[in-house]
Amino acid sequence: MEQLNKKLTNAPDRPVKVIQFGEGNFLRAFVDYMFDILNEKTDFNGSIAIVKPIPFGSVEPFRKQDCQYTVSLREQKDGSPSISNRIITSVDRIIDSCTEYESFMDLACLDTLRFAVSNTTEAGIVYDKTDRFEYEPPHSYPGKLTKFLYARFLHYDGDPDRGLVILPVELIDHNGSVLKETVLKLASLWNLDPDFGRWLNTACTFCSTLVDRIVTGYPKEEAEEIFQSIGYRDQLLDTAEPFALWVIEPERDISGELPFDKTGLPVIYTDDHKPYKTRKVRILNGTQTGYVLASYLAGNDYVLESMDMPAITSFIDGIMYEEIIPTLLLPRDDLKEFADTCIRRFHNPYIRHSLLAISLNSVSKWKTRCMPSLLAYEAEYHTLPKRLVFSFAALLAFYTGSEMQDGALVGHRNGKEYLIRDDAAALSFFKDHSCLPPDSYARAALGQTEFWGQDLNEIKGLSDLTASYLAEIRQDGMRAVLERHFL
């Protein structure tokens, strides 16, 4: 069976219009997928140059396939499998910024280049004052972008028509504004030409964005079966759910240059992306963070297993419709429709989403995703939302351990070890406090202002209810407590 490449796809040569920082599964099944459809349905006629921004990983699998790969969107519809496979031909090349620095910087001089996309994780958009302009390349993503844009500024002598439209998709608040601020700070730190700052402000367009799609990546266990069905081998095969949403808040109108609205793609241009972000973070992410740790301790390993457990599905319905949605100042019908969509996504049998993978950095996730709903509910109704409180007790139960291994805290479920991964400060706290009695542990955790930005013990009854749930979990086990309170 032949391996996928340009000989098989007969992909047309298109000018490079997009530089993409990151080669991960999400970008390939989301951004590159959308640009592929944009090429098909409009006269955009542009390709993508992927830049690998970090030393880890290899570009060879991409080059062996001429950067051609398949995106497989899978779901269950009306009780039957619904699978849509699309060969992506929008990527022209891949460059390793660390080992092919000159080739990376040469892209800055391309006259066809117009857009920059990135997904370097939430930790990627940070101001690193130790980064240096002299490094080839600078260590941080904003450092690489700053030096890249400066090279373009110099090459075109500050031509205002040669700026780039920059679309970060990292999951941080106001990602475009934060990235722009970081680039300007680095330009100042490095004493770059003052006209460069003016060029950034006038010639470049930074967009804040919100993205949503569950991407499950390479289906290792099913790969051979899929190859037989599609008729070729594809080591870059990328699987995902059909649902997608890309909300773009640009500094100026770019819809004419990126006519996604002419393709039927789920792309929304807006002057305020915050309502969409609030809806997603509170309902989808908040519900997920709210139930995942409890579900894992109840014996489940994947999202779909959780959906087969009545106590979990009842818990999800309650936390989503009764505790989160009532706190949101958005049209109720829109919120319910979005929540219904989330439930269907959780039930997608092709989304083999590991609960342990979702548990990564749960302390900061609970703060941003669950805590606002808990605070808003208590302020509005003067009572505690019991499921959101239980989610905090589940976090305390999950983050219980006294030993470290490979930079992770070791927890135990039914006598077997699991690894709890979070930042060092969080793990240190739980290592020192998680074996305290429930009331002392709850008070200590709720009082960690470094985690929550406030002392949550000040919320009437929260410490007592958290400790009560935690004591039950320790005595009777998570599954029994879930069934007792939420079934």
C-alpha cells in the first residue's frame, strides 16, 4: 500500500500566504483543515509554511509525505457511524526553526506572506526578559515572532502594506492582545528601531481568537483498519470530532482577506469574542473540569465510559443546566442549545479522551472554569451550588498523595498508582497537606490565595460542605458518594 504524498494527491502549487508556528494535531485538524476548504471554495489560493518552534519532535514524517495528510472527522449520528475523510493539501512545507534557522528567517521576506497562526500552548505566549535578539532563534515564541517581524520590517523598509495578520489560537484570555503586548515589550527590551513599534501598531493586525474542537490525533489502535478503508498509508492521519468553532476578534476587518464566511465554515468575526469565550469556558470546560476527577476516582478512564455511568450523567446535567447556566447573562435558549451540543459531544464514541490527560493542571483549570460559576451562583442565590462544591471536594480527593515521581505527585485509585501533574507550587502544597483530616485539608486548600486569588474560606459554609463531601469520599469511595447524592 502506497504512502500518501503529492504524487497521490496531485496537489497544486500555491504561494505561501500563511506561516504557522506549531505542527501539532490541533492546528492540523482545525486551522489547516479550514484553510484547505478556503482554497477549495474561494479564490484564496494560498498555502501554509509550518514552523516547528521547539527543539522536540521531528519534521521527517511530514517530509516523507510532502506535508500531505488526512483529517478524519468522526461521530455517531442517528445510531450509525458518520465519518468524513479529507486529504489536506494546504500545507506546502515544514521548517525546523532550531536546526534550519536561515530557512525560517527567509520566510520573513516572502512577498506573498500575509498571515501568521500559532498554537504554542498556554505557556507559549509569555514575556521572557532573559530571551535575546542574538539567539538563533530566540527561545520563546514571542521572541521568534518579534525577530521574524523585525526582519520583515527591515526587508521591506517599513512598508505599511507588508504587515501580517496574526491569529494566535492559544487558550488564554485576549490571546491576540497579550501577544501584541509581549512583542512590543521585547522590541523595547531589545532596543529595536522605534519605527518598528509604529509599524507593528499600524501595519500588523493582531486578532484575539477562541477555538473549539476536540482533536484526538493519530488513532494508533485503529490505524491499519483505517488505511485499508482509505487505500493508502498515512502516518500523519489526524482524527477529530466534526464540531468546530473559530471566533475571531480582529483589530480591523479582515473578512475580505479571509472569506471564511463564504465557505460555510463555523467561523465568526466579531468585535467582542468574550461572550463566546464565557459560554465555552463556563459550560463546556467548566462542566468537564467539574466531573472529570470524580469520574476518574469512580473507576472510569475515558470520557465515554463516564457517559455510561448514570451518576455521572446526572451530575453533568445538574452542574450544567442547574448551576452554571443560571449564572450566565446570555440568552437562555442559546445557552441551552450550546449545552445540548456539549452533551452530544461527550457521547461521541470516537472521542477516546483520557480523563487523566484532561486532569493536567486541574488547579488552574478549576479556578478559571468552575470557581466563577460557584461565586456567581452563591452571590445570586445565597446558597451553595452543591455539585460545584462537590467538584472541589473531588479535586482534593484526586490531589491526594505524599510521594513524588518524575515531577508528578503519586495518587492512588483502588490500590493502583496514578500521576498527578500540575505546577510545582500546587504539587508541593498537596504533598504537604492532602493527608490531613478532611476539615483541616479543606480549610488549608480553600485558603490558598496564591491558587484562587482570594480566601475561599470566607464563603459561608463552603469549607464545611467541602470537608463533609471529602470525608464521605474517603470513607465510602467516590462511586458510592456520587450515587448517594446525585443519582
